[in-house]
Amino acid sequence: MCRNIRVLFNFDPPATEEEIRAASLQFVRKISGFSKPSKTNERSFLVAVDEVVRASTRLLGSLETEARAKSREEEAAKAKARSVERFGRTLA
């Protein structure tokens, strides 16, 4: 479930709201054990996602580094190379 949570800090351009929301959703899915909550739990689930989005946005905005910002394209190429090395093929 959490394999889709990616590092969002120190990228140029910075992480988008959609990327932060997707990571937050995956996090809440993982800790709740629900990939899709029941109607009874849906409100609590969505509130938790919104709270994680807010906390993640604050965190990303407050972090500092002197390292050069990473390129999304370079990081994707590295991930594909690791996949080929590990599995002998690229993953979709």
C-alpha cells in the first residue's frame, strides 16, 4: 500500500498539492488498513487525509537544505535503472 509514497522534499519544481494529497491518502490507507473506507468511516478517513495534507504541507515548507534541488526526470531515470538491475526489466 505505501509503495506509492514518494519523497516530496527538495525537488524543482516543488511538490504539487496533488502529490502531497496522494501521499497523504496512501499514508492514511496504510495506518487505517482501509483502501476504501466504509460509509460509516468515510468522514473520519477524509478528515484524516486533510489533516495529513496540512501537516505535510507545513513540514515541506519549513524544511531547509543546502543540497541542490533534485530533478524529477533524473530521479525517475535512477528508479528505472534500479528496477532493471533488480528485476531485469522496467516496471510500468
